[in-house]
Amino acid sequence: MYQVEHTFAALGDATRLAIIQQLAERETSLSELANPFSMSQTAVTKHVGILAQAGLVEINKRGRTRYCRLKTKPMQQAEQWLETYQKFWKENLNNLANYLDQEE
């Protein structure tokens, strides 16, 4: 559960979600990640750091350039956690639909 909490907290920001979307396509340098945003590279680096602390991003330094790569395990854990509640809500909504059908 610990990992899932950190995953959701890290993904609770639009900039970090956009960074994840970029990294889902390919490994990217920090400077490339900063290009689409109207913020400094330092600000983007802070967002990437939060994602890295949550285990969502791995940062590797090659020469003077830092590259970021998406790590999928935390997202898979979050998906599994959400799946439990999807089953719960689906069952409850089906029960509600059955009840409403009986009322008519």
C-alpha cells in the first residue's frame, strides 16, 4: 500500500502527468522534458525528482546529461489497487440497476 500512496501523490499534479506521458513514449533527457513547459528546467527537475522518489522515474547520468526513463511497476501496482475498487463499484451499480428495474 505504501507504494500506491506515493504513486497517487506524485501523479496528483498536471505537470507530472504530462512528464509521465512524455516518458511513456521514450527515454528523454531532462532538458528535452523541460521544452514543452513554460517553466525553468530547475522547476521541471524538481517535478522529476518527486516522480523519482515515488519510484515512477529512473534518472541516469551519461556524461553531463541526465536521462529519465519511466518505471512501470508502480503504475502496475496502482492499476491492481484500482481494479479492486472497479469490481466493487461495478457490482454495486449492477445491484442498483437491478433494484431500479424492479421498482418500475
